[in-house]
Amino acid sequence: MTMRVQKLVVAAAVLLVALPAFAQDRRGEETERISRQFKIGANGRLTLSNISGEIVLTAGSGDEVTLEAVKRTRGSRSELASVVIDIDERPGRVDIRTRHTGRNDRASVDYTVSVPRNATVDVSSISGNVHATRLEGPLRAQSISGTVVLSE
């Protein structure tokens, strides 16, 4: 084989390996949206635990928590089903937890939550940023691989 033919064969092999990965990256994002409201009282409690994705918290008026969660993946739609949002609603509180039931899924969940201004809030994320605005009650916010931003 000549050097030119060898280079052509190598280039074709690289293209065959890279093309499926390129097509996967270019495919559109799959999403699933969840919207819920919970009455917890003006001084209630919200606990939210996320694995991957943003958490945005804002102070709302009244005594309700408004939850908007968006599951996202660039993989197949079936990966969205492997992400479960557990919600435990009890008098005066709501606990929300993200669980991944699949292995190696590429799904994340972005949360946008409005809570009563004086509510007690406890949020954590493994891989994602946490933003909290105008909350006046006790707040515990942490992220292992992301930033935590508190603002008025």
C-alpha cells in the first residue's frame, strides 16, 4: 500500500468512528417539564437535593412553593425516564429529591423554585450552580461542583 492510500484509509477509519459521536452531539436536546405547587405556609420548609443541573430559588409572596423542573438530555429520550423526581409533601414542608435510576445517563434537571420569603430552605447540588434571591428565612445552600450565589 502506498503512503497516500494508507493515509486515506486511516482518515476514513477516523471518520467512521467520529461520525456517530458527531451526529449524537448535533441532535436536539430532549426535555420533559414538570410544574407543581405546594402550600407550606409562610414559614414552611423546602428541602431540595439535585444531582446535576441548576437550582434557581426566588422569594415569592404568600404561602406556596412553585416548582418548575426541566429534565434535559442530549441522549435518547429514554434517558429522561431514568431520572426520577421524588416529592414528599407534608404539612408545612415539601422535600424534593432527584434520583438517577440508570447507569451512565447524561440527563440533568434544572429547577426554578419560588418559595415563601420567610421559609426555611435547604438545597444541595452535586454538579450544578445554586442561585438564591431575596430569601429572608434560614438558608442552607451547597454545591460540590458548582457555585452558590446569594443575592438580594
